[in-house]
Amino acid sequence: MVKILFVCHGNICRSPMAEFIMKKMVLDEGIADGFLIESAATSTEELGNPVHYGTKGVLKKYGIDCSKKRARQITKADYGRFDHIIGMDGYNIRNMHRIFGDDPENKISLLLDHTNDPGDVADPWYTGDFTQTENDVVKGCRALLEMLRDRKNLK
């Protein structure tokens, strides 16, 4: 089982978008049974809140219902629970290290670092541009899935 945790600041925009898009990708490929995919926040600001309406709009285009998702914060225990802990930007990575400490198993990475165009996923909380975030997330999730396919011999 491949266990992935997507992480952003509040767990209402980028990380749930990545969570649900990745879930759809593995479902569409018929390999969903081999995955556990979740998302979480580094902050406590949005705890218990639903997914942002802009992200809901993006996910709706894919036929994805995220109405039951509520923001949660990462915990130190998440480091042991997940194989891949994927941040959306450099601030997320720094905050994850504050919570997890070191990364001795090299589990932590940026989503777009799995692509040929590394960097931060655009934050629609500040930009208002959910389309750019969607493009970043889809590109990153495709590249991550391709890397996992190569490493884990997924069909």
C-alpha cells in the first residue's frame, strides 16, 4: 500500500485539491486499492472547516464530491503513517520539519519537485486563481504517480 499525505497551510485549498485529484487518478487507473491518500494542514487556522468553495468548484469539474472533508493539522505520528509527505510550498516544508523534526527517511518533498518545472504550487488563497492551482496540482500529481509507477512497479 502506498500512503500519501498532501500538506498545505490550512488544508482547505491546495492539499485537499491534490488529495482528491490524486484519488481520482488512481481510481481511473484501477489501482486505488493500493493507495491511502489524505491531506492535512501545517497550521491550526482552519481546523474543522470544509474545503474552500474555489477548490470545491475545481473538484466539481472532475465529478468529485469533497463535502465530507474537514481540515486537520498534521501530527508527529503522521510521519510514521505515510510513505510520502508532499508539501505545496517551501513554507509548508519548513513547518513540517518543525512538527516532524528531521526527515531521515526522505519522505518529505514538494509536489512540483516531481515535475520538470519544480517550485511552489500557486496558493489561490492569495492569488484567487484556482485555475493556476489546478494546473499545478494536476501536473504534480501526474508526475508523482508516474514516479510511483516506476519505483513501485504499479500497473
